[in-house]
Amino acid sequence: MTFKVSSSLSEQIAEYISDRIIRMEIKPGERILETNIAKEFGISRSPIREALRILEKTRLLELIPRRGARVAEMSENFIEQICDIFSTLMGLTGKKCVENGSAKDFKTIDNAAKTSLLCVQNGDTYGYYKSVFEFATACLKATKSPLLQQMVSELMPSIQRILYASFSIKGEDLKNNVEIVLTGNQYVQEGNGVMAENTVCEYIRKEKEFVLKNKIFSENKI
């Protein structure tokens, strides 16, 4: 891992661990040992503790007194709740994006949508995963609403876990998946906030149903 000057050491460690959790390199319920991370990067445990607190706030980790940190489980109830809440917030994002976005914002959104299609055509699942969140982030930025951005950002890591797991097993079905992204982008470009809102809500609903139906986070799947 190459550390960046622009962000704190704790934030960079949190990003590193977050990425490994999202990719399921570190499994739900698995312990995170401060000593192992400190040895891996040759750093003290102080920034690691702060990184773990950051990850607790994003619901990726649970900090258990006298037992340390472990990766949060993904129960069916949790998946359903967080997807429903995220859907509502992203629906509002779609609407406000159309209302408040600039021509520059819409160009960035359009580029992310085009990248998502290219990734699917090239069979690049990880690239598609990243482009979907670049699309969502661009839409969120276009809302010009700091409060909405903060609320969505706090839920984003858990949604990233869900979508990464979903995309990893979808294969050819990603061609159908990207069609919804492209449709949402079309409504944004046309200035149709109502349909942009409806489309993003449909997208998240379908992902929730797919993950729950296939029990992706059950022990025998991971």
C-alpha cells in the first residue's frame, strides 16, 4: 500500500481495510488484529485504533470491549434495512441531482455511465463495480446538498459490500444490470428528476432482492 500525503494515516489504513472487507478478503465475523496491521506496515498501533473507529462508524466493523475488532456480519434483516434506507436517500439524490446539477456535473455523470457500459462489454467486473459508485458519487455531488452527501456516504461502505458480492456472481447478468444505470443516466441528462428517482430506487431494490434470494452472505457462500 502506498500512503498518500493528502489524507491522514488513519484514513488511509481505514481505506485499505475497508477495501479488503468489501472484496471479502476479510470475511464477516473475522477478527482484525492491531498487532498484525502494525507489523505489516511498520507503524504504531495508535493510527490503527483510530482507523478501526472510523470503520466502526461506517458499520464495517464491530468494536467489542476487551475482545478487539471484528468484521460486521451481514444478516438478511440488516441487508433489507440498509438497502431500503439507501434507496430512499438515493432516490432523493436522483431528484436533487437533476434540479441542482450543472452542465459539468452532468458530463461527469455521463462519463461514469459510459465507463460502466465499457467495463461490462470488456468483462471487467471490478471496473464495473467502481464505475457504478463513481456514477453514484457524481450524482450525489451534483445535488449540492452537504447533508445528503454526508448521510449517503455513511451508508455507502455497506452498500459497496452488497454490490461487490452481487456483481461477483452475476456474470452475464451484468449486461442487464448496466441497462438500468444507462436508463438512469438518460433520465438525468433529459432533466427528468421523477424518473431518475424511480430508476435508482428500482436498481437498489433489484440488488437487494438478488442478494437475499441467493443468500450471498450465508456461511456456505462465503
